[in-house]
Amino acid sequence: MLEFEITGVRVRLYFGFFAAVMLYLYIGGRTGACVEAALLSCLLHELGHLSAMLLFGCPPRRVSFYAGGISISTRRINRLGRGARAVILSAGCAVNLLLAAVSYLLGLYGAAQINVTLAAFNLLPLPKLDGGRLLSLLKE
């Protein structure tokens, strides 16, 4: 793992993140442009979360790049109400769905498909994903 700090935010780069990207390239036989579009969509997804965090006064504490994707953590999120936490958790998928709609309208069907897939995957009700966290928020 490579770890460093940028403006008070710890950034962790795990080998698994790069291994997953390389495995995707190897197995999928995808072109570089497809992988770049997927990585850009992932980054924009996380920027959606980050923007919502900053909107509610919850600066990030750590950003981790690991085999399962990218994770942003903050200390103050539990102090927020359920509505604010739901907005933060939903912001990434909202960005992906917005990108999918714009891509589709521009005739970029591959980019639209990538973003719909990312949104759907992240909304799965698994504990580490946005969908699982939203589900546990509803159970509070």
C-alpha cells in the first residue's frame, strides 16, 4: 500500500486497485478508451459523494483506492440527520445516472451503459456499497 497526504486528506493506494484494473483489461479485452471511461465515471461518482459531503460540512478524512473501488470516509457524517446522509450516499449514483442520460443523448451509448451499470452496482444492498448503506439508514 502506498499512503500519502494531500491538504489534510490521507490517500491510500492499494495494489488490489491496480490489479483489478489490469484484470479487467486482460479478461475483457477492452480498449484503453473503455477502461478510461469507466475509471472517469468512477472518479466522477466519488466526486458526487465528495461534493455532497462538502455541502453538508463533512470534509473527507481519507480516500482509499482498493480492489472494490474507491472509498471516501469522514468523521462527521454520523452527526448529520438521516436526510443529509441519504443525499451524500445517493450523490454518486445520481452523478452516474445524470452522466448516463447526457451520454445517451449525445449518442455515446457505451458511456451511458458504463454509468448505468456503475449506478446499478453501487445501489446493490451490500454493506460496503451505497445501496447497503442506504438500506441500513432506512432501518435506523
